[in-house]
Amino acid sequence: MMRFKPSLLTLALIAAGASMHSYAADEVTTDKEAKAKEAAIEVIEVKGFRTSVIKSLNDKRFGDTVSESISADDLGALPDQSIADALTRLPGVTAVRTGGQASGLNIRGLDGDFVFATLNGHEQVTTGGKRAIEFDQYPSELISQAAVYKTPKASLIEGGVAGTVELKTADPLKSDKDQSFNINARGSFNDRADEISDAEQYGNRLSLAYQGKFLEDTLGVALGYAHLYQPYVASQFIGLRFNDDKKDVNGDGVAESISEGFELQQKGGDDTRDGYMAAIHWQPTDSLSVKGDLFHSKFTSENFARGFRVKSLKNGTISDAVVENGSMTGGTVSTDGNDNFAVFVINDNDSKYSELTSGSVNVEWNNGGALTVAADVSYSKADGEFVNGGTRAVLYDDLGNEVRSAESINYQLHGLNPADVNFSNDYTNTATLGLKEVGMWPYDQQNDLVAYKLDFNYVLDSSFLSSVDFGLRYSEREFNAQRSQAGYGFEFGKNPTNQPVLQMNTDMTNVVNFGGELSGYPNFLSVDFNKAIELVNAQLAATGQSPFTPTANWSNNWTMIQSGSVNEDVLAGYVQGNLEFDLGDMKVTGNVGVRVVQTDQSSKGLQQVGYGLGEAITDELGVISTDYIRNEIGKTYTDYLPSLNLTFHLTENDQLRFAAASVMSRPPIDKLKSGMGSWYDDSATPGYKKYNAWGNTSPLLDPFYADQYDLSYEHYFEDSQGAVVVALFYKDIKSFINNFTIQPYDFEGNGFIVPDTIVDNGVEFPVVKDEGQYQTAINNDNGGYIRGVELGYTQVFDFLPSPLSGLGFTGSYSYSDSEVEFTTDLSGSNLTIPLPGLSESVLNTTLFYTLDGFDTRVSMRYRSSYVSEQVAVESQLAFFDAETIVDYQASYALENGLKFLFQINNLTDEPNKTYFGEEHQTGTIQYFGRQYFLGLSYSL
């Protein structure tokens, strides 16, 4: 399908391309740019954070797009778990902390679904079902530079409505030394680890790096290895959503919203990551350059979550209710054991194993004249395995006959602080606490991407266009997902007769008490998950049943429709004119171009038709189902993405930038799956049945589209190192993706296979194929603007008398707002919420000081409240309270190459705090602790 809608923006860019001229602004710095940098900025001899700050300003100053960057001096010196923490210091860049660490990034109020990422200019796949890169997969020690492109150009790969993050590994031929070797070792300590049973307090990091040049500087080799062992701890109270199914809890005749329940949990475990990097650059002549790079990262996250889960408060007997603004925020809830209100002792295994491999080969040739040709092939592969298993135990008066105990709890929410909670029973006795349910729901995903590029640059002898870039890129991406299940017992109700509640033994349990802010909560039993599986298998074997093994479970169609594959073939071509011309006495540089992208997307999955009308499909255990058919659905579309970047050089130290572009971001890859569940009910025509389907995914989805405009002013100080930057941005987003119900829907007319008749209880019914309900994902038309202002100030106070001349400051403030709104009922009533991920105010500051070999800094990151997903029983949107994160670092370098380092992350022990709608509707209160680092590095 062709899509070309020439908007005013498109016409303006075409007109600009016909009348303006350009300079060569490649993704690789040109000789002209390098000379300009050398002439304009003095050589910095001081090493450390100050050098990094000035280098980043230089990259921004001489770049041909609106961008921000961080250099290797900064990344290599920080003990961050990944580069995401360092990137959050850049203007307009924020992150949601997961386990106290930044992983995914938000740019200008848009979350990771809108952020595109590359490594050495090549698209990266992720280990999950999203397109958002998990930056904790990338060790900071192996990255030499990271940049955030806020405006695109035609030569950049499409995909970032919010922006593009470019990661780079070392180019050994650009090293200042012929041979260099670096070793870095650090230990870590978390001051809250003693609050979590079985948690480790200490972690470690080790990295090795080598760069060498050979054969008279025509061959360069770089090798790197980075190891991380990072314990993970968190104490948390999690309030669950408030039901819109209200109940009068205090007898005043008015129904109130009641929380689904809450969780009291300890989380712990450890992350182990091993990263490898290799690069080779061979340049035998001035005309030929051959580069190869390889990156591999293996990440193991062994995590547990355990404690109490209180569910279905509204189903219990409620007394002494406390009501605030229409919501029950406290009271006593009790049960005689015969309803669905219950206190569960939960032990979850949330471990994840992932592996990422990326590599490329690039050949660049120049004939000594105006033409440069570059050919490139790249590969990115990511495999992820999410264990997702757990146990549920409840109290029994008579465990053998499944007679549940009477229970009572008393609780009072305290807004953005942990609630008061008291239980009437003891949950540490294996004689009364029965193992009711054991489950595993593994989710394995594989992503593979192969891409081919051919780029040309032709230098023109012109006072308008200095050069022209043009080229082609073709990529093939395949995503595969396998969802499986192994289940024993039921969470609510009585267990099946062949799966009775199990008596646990003391060898598989330990009594655990809460610490820190949760120290007043009752004790509970931790359960060894592996020993619980052994207990289940012993019971199954005794009754002649199959072992507890995750497999494709035909009785749960949700596991079947979450499995499947997505294929995405993309062919893109571009032409870009690089501009350099004079407008009166003012020099103007930049680029103008258009990128044309054709996408062919399709998905293979299972569509449920039921009643044995499908194909005979066999699962891994040899079980056959005939309720499903294999389907393949997809579409092809073409997009035209014009872009313009102009820099007006007002003076030697002042410049004005203007940029405009049409941009796109493709849907999350797992949203394109074609799997569907189904059901039948009565048609409007008596004697007929209609077909209905659900799935909330669709291979027919379009990307997110936006038109965006940027205007920024940059002033670089003449008598000191630093700059002041003021930037305005505006994004007009055309639509978002929402789960939606379409009724009536013509299934057969849209390519779905639907049976002509079904036989239900011996009666044959004709099927109506265009009347049923289709629960799916669609592109809505509820777009809107995101706009904002970014202010940046950086200065090295080298004009002050010594020793104050080593003082410096860098900081930024971003304000963003949006007319985009969504509706949620998680607060107990329909509530309008802002765009998820958008904080109105973001402030980043770093005060640094350098004196001889001493280097120290304190950094602060503040973001105002925003909406995002809190993860409880299931992901739920919640308001995240404003947070301020403070980090401190100090280092001292000796002349012999030895450097000592000390750092504290999360200096003020800032927790995560969320709420539903209003602060009295408590969400997550999560404490991570301070992380201390002590280490040394040695360089040759």
C-alpha cells in the first residue's frame, strides 16, 4: 500500500531543497569539521570529567543535527551498571528506575517505544517483545561514545519519533597511543541488603581493554571485556488498582471504590553480565578502509519476589471502613474461608536470561576524487528467556480436606508511605500453611536482524551544495515468541481432586521477617521454588500423572495466541544534500533530504476456531489439538520522510538552529502478532451463531507518525569553556495504538478463516461471519502535540584564581507539556491521565572540580510526577511521584597510570512512589538503598 500525503511540511522541505546549498555533514566527522574544531577550541590537557564535558559541547557545536552526547572519558569513569544512567544527565532524557537502576530511556516525554537505538550505526534488536532497547545489556566500559539525536536527517535509519540513541565502540586507528591497555576493578556495597533475607550485600565489576596499531598505523585492533556481578534488593509495599465495581462499605448509602488488594514484598537476587567487544580497522591505502566490529553480552538476572499478597478485599466481610474521597483506604476485612478473599504467601521466581550479539563489516572506498562508496552488512540477534514462576500458599484448619482457616486483616493506607497492616493469623507454620498452587509461565523470545547498506557521497564544486549523500538499505527482521505453561492447583476455589493441596516440610521453607520501613509487618515463610517443583512431581508421579513441565497448553488459549512469529522486511532509500552557503554576511550549513521507506510486515500465529474444526497441531509433549488453524496476515506500506536541518552561524560563538522533519516509529514488535482466541454466542438471526475473536494485537497496525519542528540558540563562551543553549521543540503526533473492540466486524472479508458451521452439544449451527466482536489493537486518531523548552548551561570557571579554576558546572532544565490524554479506570472511576512517560519538569545538574589528579563531582537528577507502568500481579498504569536522585563520585589519578575511585549512587536513598489518581490511593512504595563503589584502574 502506498502512503504519500504531501503536507505543508513536505512542500516546504522540497522548496527548501530546491533553493538552498549545503556542506558535507556525514555521520562520520569530516576533515573540514575536524579542522574547524581544532581552530576554534583549544586543546584540553586536563583529563577526566571536565574533558568529557567540553568534548560533548564540541560534538554538539559542530554537529549537523540537534543532538547531545557523552564521551568515553565520562562513561569509562562511572561505575554505572549501564550507559542509561549516564545518558539521563542529558537535556530532555529521563529513565524509569527498575531495581534502582535506569534501563529504558524516555526522550522529550516519549517512552522507549518511540526511541530508536543503533550500535556503530546499525539497528539493534532487543531481548523482549518491545523495540525499546534494554540499555542495561550494554556495559558502559565497552562504549566509547553515546549520542542522542533529537532531530533526524535522511541518512539516519528511520524509527525514532522521540529520538535516536547512537552507541559507538572504539575505533582503534583513532587512538592517541600506538598501544594501550586498561584494567578496571570495583567493588560495590548496598546498605539495604541486610533488610532482605538471603540478599547479597557485595558486588563487583572487572573490565579489561586493549587497543593497538600495527603495520605503520594501517591496522588497528581493539579488544574489551567487562564483567558485572550486581546484587539486587528492594523492599516494597504495592497497592493494587481500585475497582470500578463499587460497594457501600460504611452504610451511608453511597458505594465506594475498593482496592483489589495489596502486596508486602521482599525482592532480591543478583544480576550477572559478561560483555565482549572486538574491533578491527584496516586502512592499507588512503583509498580503502575495512572495518569489522563484534559485540556480545550475556545477562543473567536471578530474581525472587516473596511475601504476602492480599487479594479480593471487596469479597470479604468489611467493617470499620475508613473512606477518603470516595475510596476505602482502611478498615478490617475478614473471611470464614468460604469466599475469594484470601491472604496468600507468595514466592515468585522472576529470573530472566538474555543474550545479545551484534556485528558488522564495513568497506569504504574513495577513488582519490569526489566519490566515496561505503558497503556495509550487519547482524543483530537477541534471545530472551523469562522464567516467570511461583508458588501460592494459604492457611487451612484441615489441610487434607481443604478446609480453609478464617482470616482477618486490618489495614490503613498512608498515601506515599507504607500502609499499616496487621494479620490475625500466623503464616510461618508448615502444619497449617498449605501449598495450594505452583505455576510456571515461561516466555521465550528470539529476535534476528540482518541488514545491508550501500552509501555514496559525492563532493561538489559548488558554493551551494558541498556534497550529496544517497544510498539504499535493506533489512530482514524475524521475531519469534513461545509462551508455555505448567500449572498445579488453583489460586481460588478448591483444587482438583488429582492435584490436592500439598503439605510442605521445613527443609523447603525458612521464616522471614521484614526490615527497614516494613519491619512492623508479620513474618512469613519463604519457599524454595525448585523444591516446590520436586514436591509437585512426587505427587504427580504417585498418581500416574505427567511431570510438571512447561509446554504449549491447549486448555489455555492465551498461551497459544501469545506464541507466534513476526517478519518485517524493510527497503529504504535516501538522498541528502549537504548545505554550505552564505546568506549575506552569515554562513549557513546543514542538510536537506528525503528518506523513502517500504515496509512489508506479516505474522504467523494460531487462530482459535474451536469445536475441533482446526488443523491437527501437536505440542512438545505430543498432545494434539484440533481447535486451531495456522494463519498468516500482513500488509505492505510506503512512507516518505522529508527532513531539514539548518544552522545559522550568527557570529564566531553564536548559532541558531532550525530543523523540521516527518518521522515514524514502528509498533512494538509483539503488537504485530496474529494470534487470536475466540468464542461463539447467539447471532441476531435465530438459530445462528456468530464468531468473536480477541487478542489485542494486529499485524495490520501502522507505525506512529509525527511532524516535528525544532528551534535552538547556542552561545559558546569566548573567554572560558562552556555554553548557554535554549531550545524549543514541537511534535505533532498523528495517532497512538490502543486496544479496541470493533463490532460488528467482517472477519471473512478481512481475510480471516471462519468455519461455516459448528456443532455445539450435538446441534449444528450456521456461523455468521460479519457480525461478531473483534478485540484487537488499532491506530486511533487521538494524536496531539508534545511541545517544550530545554535550557542548558555549562561553564568551566577557569578564569577564577587557582585552586578555584578547576571548578565547573553543567546543567539543564526541560519543560514539556502535551495535549495527548488517555482514560483509565484504575482509580475506581474513569480518570483522564497525561501521556505516559511525560514529566513536565526535568532538571539535571552536575557540579565538578578538578585539581591535578583529583576529580570529583556531585550530580542531581530531578523529574516531576509522571504516569508509567508499575508492575504488580500485572502491569498497571499509575502516577509516579516526583523524585530526586543524587550521585557522588571522587577519583585520584597518579602519574604512573593508577587511579582510585569512590562513588555513591542514590545518595539520599530515594524510593519509588506511585499512586492511583490521588495520593491517598497508594500504589508502589519501593526502597532500593544506597549503592557504594570503591575501585581502581590502571592504564598503560
